[in-house]
Amino acid sequence: MKKKRFIYYLLAVASIGFYACNKDNANFTPVGGELPTHYITIQDSGFDPATLTIANGGSVTFLNSTTVDHTLLSDDSVVIRSAAIVPGSFFFVKPDTSLGLLPVEINYHCVQHPSARGTIILTP
């Protein structure tokens, strides 16, 4: 009889434990989360800042503060490739790459204004 009672007790404790550990993902906010975005302003003469160093996994938001459209393209034509960014609008990019132990430089330019160039440095 004591053995049955003990088994029922263990089952009750286990079911309470399973119920207590059940998480509702709709109300779950992870701690840490994403790295914050960094901002680069597109200006008539180029980018501000022209060189930006961020941690790999970080993101960059380009803000068009001019009166004309701008299209951004990385020198490799892969990592950064935007559509036309209209005045007052933005373009978001998260340039994740395989880093190894060294920083990676992503050089980019404006298609309409090739002399407007910038660099994003990703650090491991």
C-alpha cells in the first residue's frame, strides 16, 4: 500500500513539474536578443560615418537624408545590394559572414554616385 501511495506521489510531482516547465512562446521574451542596429546616414557627399566597425551579427540601417534616390552595392555585389532608397527612407542590412579570427571589411558604394564609398568592418 505504501508503495502505491509513493508511486502516485511521484506521478503527481512529475506532472506538476511538467506543467510548471511548460512555456507559452507567445508571452516569452528572450533575454539578450539581437544586437542593436547601427546607423549610417547617406549624405550628398558620401556616408556618415564613412567607416563603421561592428560585431559580426550586428546590423546596419542606412538613412537617406538627401533629396535624391540612392542605391547601395557592396564591391562584391553580394553582401549589400539595395533597391533605390528614396529620400527620407532607409535600407536595413545584417551582413553576417564567416569571419575566422580576423576582421572582415565590406566595401560599398552608391550606384548613382560611385565616388561615394564606405566601409563596414565586422569583428569576430
